[in-house]
Amino acid sequence: MRESLGALREREFRLLFSGQLVSLLGDSFTSVALAFAVLAIGSPTALGVVFAAKSVPLVGFLLVGGVFADRLPRRTVMLTADAVRMACQAGTATLVLTHTAQVWQIAAIQAVSGTATAFFNPASTGLTPMTVSEERLQQANALRGISMSAAGLVGLTAGGLAVAAVGPGWALVADAASFGGSAFFLSRLRLPAHVGLEPRSFLADLAEGWREFTQRSWVVVVVLSASFGNAVWSFFTVLGAVVAKQSLGGPLAWATILAGSSVGALAGAAVALRLRPRHPLLFGSYFVGLLAVPLALLALRLPALVIAAGAVLGGAGNLVFNTFWETSLQRHVPPHALSRVSAYDWFGSLLFQPIGLAVAGPLAAGIGISNALWLAAATMVTTTAMCIATPSLRTLTL
């Protein structure tokens, strides 16, 4: 186990890991706080609109963010994004705490936050290999997954308690502060000198990234699968909070279910830290199909603890796959194009998510919440089967 944690002995990765942990801890508060802040002043459809308002610019600006992350120092891009997101969450918290919040205001602020995230994410994928030795790259990605799940486990529980005790506003304050913590750790990194792209047009840079993306069929298939998978997982995000409010016990029940996903991710990280399968993406694809389980259990409206147990399985499967996915990209895509390929990955994976967020409420109103969730579970199984059936994915090695 000590060797499995070896990436943390490398200073630069340790700083990156610490900054991410602080930021994700704040985000975990927001997962509960934002949902119940909006539901206090609007309908389930309004909640979907707020989530979609954040997702649309995130998707729309990802390709721009990828080009900038390959052109400019990636740390600079991430620091700027953190500053913008800190201001956004502070603004949202102020509106909620002063009881002046309206749905359109929250949606507008979250749209700016989503734009900043569009620049942060591709830069983050490209930065990780610069902070750790190559032989510990899979470890580093698994440890980043651990930070996500650990922050979720602690943050969601604390967030649920905070929302129940003092309301969602203070949880949003904590998220704002967390972006400042992330920026602090990023600022201390000592990185190799940035090697910029040759001077040329933005469209030429974008076209080169597209060529790198499309020449690998396993990349295209995974991103296409993730696009549909993330769209239907949005049903869980929107409708899960509604079901929790209606019949499971409210914020604490929803926080328990989300915390189950984090517990599962910790277990998945343990698998990803220790195992090195010959065909990692094939191995991971069998696991990611477990995301259909919590969708099905929520559709059945089983007790919160049972749904949380299903979320454990889904969280584990998702973490295992994502670890092998990011490592595969970082190993097989040239460093100079990595952020742009990552941007196409994020763009394609999130392309339909805003639609899923926007239609979850109206679709559930039309066919029923349970039927909408069953449709999402069936789609998740289908997209997983599409990955498993792809020859280039089945034979890919690290």
C-alpha cells in the first residue's frame, strides 16, 4: 500500500492533489446546498434549468479552453478559473443568505462558473503528467479519484447537516473559500517551462486537436458513450433530489445517497491503485455499467440506505473506469495536444448533459419519475455494451 501511494511523495503532485481535495470538499457542499436553495424558491424544472445553465457554457467553451490550455501555461489558466469560480459561488451565497435570490440570478451566475470550468478541466488533465513521474501516472489518477470520493464522503455528509441546520447559504460560502484554497496550492507548484504552440490561427490549433482525437477510434467510442451516459445520469441529479424531498426524508437522505457514491469511489480507487490489467479500458468498461444500479433502485423508490448501497456500486465502477481512461489518454496522446484532446473529450462527454438536465423535470411530469429513471438505466446499460463491443478498446494496452 505504501508504494501504491508513492505519487504523493512527489512534491508537485502532492500540491496538486491537496488543492483538488480542498476544492472538491467545497463542491460537495454545493451538491446538496444548490439543489435545495433552488427547490426552496422554484420547481424541479427550475432546478434542471439552473444545472443546465451551468452545463451549457461549460460545454460551449470547452474547445476554446482546450486551445488556451495548450497555448498558455496550464497553471495560469487554472488559477484564473479558480478566481472566477470563487467570485461566482460567493455571489450565489450572498443572494441566498440575504433571501433575495431568484432562479434567473442563480442560473446566470452558475453560467459564468460553468464557463470558468470549461477552461479549468482541459488544463487540469494536461497538467497532471507534468507533476508526477511517468511510472506513477496511473497512481496519480487513482489518487485524484480518491480525493474526489473522500471529499464527497466528508463534504456531502457535512453539507447535508449544514443545509438542515443553517440553510444552504453557508455551504455555498464554504465552496467559494475552497476555490481560494485550490489557487493557493496551485500557485506553489514548480513546473517545467511551458512550451507553447507554434503561432497560427485558433482554427488551425482546433483542427489539429480534432485530428488527434478522431484518429483513435477507442477515444471516439468512449466519448460518444459518455455523451449519452452523462445525459441520462442527469436524471439522477435532478430527480434524485425530488424523490428525496418527496418520500425519502429530505436533504439528509439525498446527502446519504450521494455519500454512498463517494464510498464506492474509494473502493474503486483501491482497485485502480493496485491492479494493472492488460486491457485497462475493457476492464473498466465492465465496471462502469454498474451506474445503472442506483438509477434502477431510485426508480423503485426503495429506502435511502438501499439506494445508497447501489450508489456505492456505481461510484466504484465510475472511478475505476475514469482512472484507466485518463491514464490511457495521457499515455497515448502527444503532450502538446493533450489539453485539446481532453477538451474534445469533455465537450463530447457533456454535449447532451444540458439537454438531460433540462428535460428531466418535464419528462418525469409526462411519463412519471420512475419511468424516466428506468429509461435512464436502460440507456446506461446500452452505452456500456457499445464500449465493450469496440475492438480497438478491447485490445488497448497501457
